[in-house]
Amino acid sequence: MPRCPKINNAQPVSKEELGRATWTFLHTLGAQFPDKPTRQQKKDVKELMAILSRIYPCKECADNFKDVLRANPVEAGSQAEFSQWLCRTHNVVNRRKPRKVGVSL
Ligand SMILES: Cc1cc2nc3c(=O)[nH]c(=O)nc-3n(C[C@H](O)[C@H](O)[C@H](O)COP(=O)(O)OP(=O)(O)OC[C@H]3O[C@@H](n4cnc5c(N)ncnc54)[C@H](O)[C@@H]3O)c2cc1C
């Protein structure tokens, strides 16, 4: 029987941890996506991205992702197309991250 952790005791997840876990999920989805997706499968991944941009549990990231999706609409005509779109989109998201300020000693 699966055991579920008590949500009240769950540690908060950092933006970086959440991002890494989400990208792992998304790139795995891309790698498993069919070469010849059905209309429903294409619709599902487009909806998933739109839903992520609304409910992603980092509000600032969700808002940024809405802009990214507007400028880079989901391409899911095949496995190659979707996984390449994910790769490009991951780069776009990360380019928009605030730069770490260097410390001069
Ligand atoms: C939808 C979404 C929106 C986000 N929005 C923001 C935001 O607005 N601001 C913010 O600060 N952070 C945001 N993040 C988090 C951010 O993208 C990173 O996940 C986080 O900063 C951790 O970065 P990282 O360098 O450890 O590796 P990540 O970028 O999380 O990458 C994890 C691993 O994926 C691999 N990888 C890296 N790039 C690619 C690529 N292009 N294609 C395939 N694999 C790759 C590498 O092995 C890497 O170690 C968002 C994440 C998601 C999923």
C-alpha cells in the first residue's frame, strides 16, 4: 500500500529544486512522446503547458512561463519536434532567470 507523507510536515521546496524536478518530468515526457502523436496527444501536451503556466507553484515562474509560451507556442507534431521544443524552451526560461551577482573579494 503506498504511503503518503503528511503534507503539513513537508519541507518547502526551493525554486531551483522545483524547477529541476519539473524539467526532469517534462524532458522525460518529451523523450517518451510518440513519433506520430494523435490529435488528442498533441492537444494534451499543449494543455499541460498552458495549465503549468497557470498553476505552477512558483507564481513568478508561472507568469514568466506564460510570456515564454506566447513567444514560443508548443510544437508537438512528433517526438523530435516536441523534445526539441522543450529543449529550446528550457533554454529560454533559463536565459530569463535573474543573474547571480558576483562577489568581488
Ligand atoms: C516552467 C518553469 C518555469 C520556470 N521559471 C523560472 C523563472 O521564471 N525564474 C527562475 O529563477 N527559475 C525558473 N524556473 C526554474 C529554472 O528553470 C531552473 O529549473 C532552476 O533555476 C534550476 O536550474 P539548474 O541550472 O539547476 O538546472 P535546470 O535548468 O533545472 O536543469 C536541470 C537539468 O536539465 C538539463 N538541462 C539543462 N538545460 C537543458 C535543455 N535545454 N534541454 C535539456 N536538458 C537540459 C541539465 O542536465 C540540468 O542539470 C522555471 C522552471 C520551470 C519548469
